[in-house]
Amino acid sequence: MPDFNKDVSRLRSQITALKEQLEEQENGVLPKAAALQRAEASVYAFAADVDFPAHYFLDQERSHLVNPTPHGANGAYALLCKLFPEQIIGLLKGEIEAAYSRGVTIADDKERGKMEAKLGELERQEERTIREAAAAGVRIARRADVSPETLLAAD
């Protein structure tokens, strides 16, 4: 007689490990090139919000004080991006490079799809083993987090 408990335990270990990997993928970050590109684009987008309104100085009715800084929480940052874009980009790139050098999980939709398919297969194997055990008179409790699709799937 097969050792159903041992088989289910082995499958559950694999399922747990795969779920942990999937969770890491879910919290994964962009590939480094995309993150660097996003940082640079962000600096230029913030800089574009800054306007140096020379016409204010020409108008006799206006105050002599002109504030080119956009209002709001990002105003000072936008002004820095306008005045020093290359330095800001350099600082951001350095921070991004440092984050990737410490090791991060990069989100990968293809890999995630493969892992989800493998998880489904492992859960179906687990359910088949539990049903075989039940047919042999051995009771094995199902996991609380088993996929409903797996439980409802026909053999």
C-alpha cells in the first residue's frame, strides 16, 4: 500500500515553496533598465511643470516677486529637476543601481505564468492522492488554501 501521508506531505512542501516564490514574484520590481528609464522620464516630467514666466517681469501691474516653483508637495523637487536634471538623474540612477545590487526579485509575467501552471498541477496531484487515499480507507485532511478549481475538477 502506498504511503499516502508521505506523498501528500511531499506535495505540500513543493506547493508551499512554489507559493512563496509566487509571492516574491507578486512583489517583484521592474527590470533595472525599465526602472532607470522611468526615473529619467520622471525627472523631465517634473521639470516640465516649472515655468519661468518672464512676462510677469514686463507687466507693470504685477508684483516684482515671481515664484516659478509649482505649488504642492513636489514643487521644490520639480524646480530642482528643471535646474539640475542631469545631477538628479545621476542621484536616482545611483540609488536604483544600489537597490538592484542588494538583490531584488524582478517581476516576470512569463515566469509567473509557468509557476502558476506548476502550482495547479501540484494541487491536482495532491487532490488525486487524497482521493486515492480515501478510496483506500485513509483519511487525509485537505489544506484550507487549496484552490476551489482543484477541488471541483473532474478526474
